[in-house]
Amino acid sequence: MEIKFNKEIYSLGAVKLAIKEFSELADIDIEQEQNYIRVKFIKVKEGDMAEMKDEFANYVLGLHS
């Protein structure tokens, strides 16, 4: 399961911070594309992967508020 963050809206620093904060809850990979930051959830250690993805996206959004 993955999320694509548009680089015009989301900073790489915010996405990396969120990955660090979620590292105890999930194994997450990050890849940069020309216009996007792609975050891929490899394994969720506890809970539901879809819910974790939503929580992660909300967390990144909150870092930009």
C-alpha cells in the first residue's frame, strides 16, 4: 500500500519526519520521483494497514498546518 505526496504541496522533510515517528508502528520505504514523494508501507506491526496509511497521511498534513 502506498501514498504519493505532491512535492509542490508536501515537503520531503515533513514526510521523513512522519516516517521517523511511525517507524515503531510500520516498516516504510520512501522514493522520490520528479513531482512526487512515494511512501510505501511494507509491513504494519500492529493494526490495519489502510488505517495506518490514513493516519500517516493525516500526520504529514498536520505537519504543514
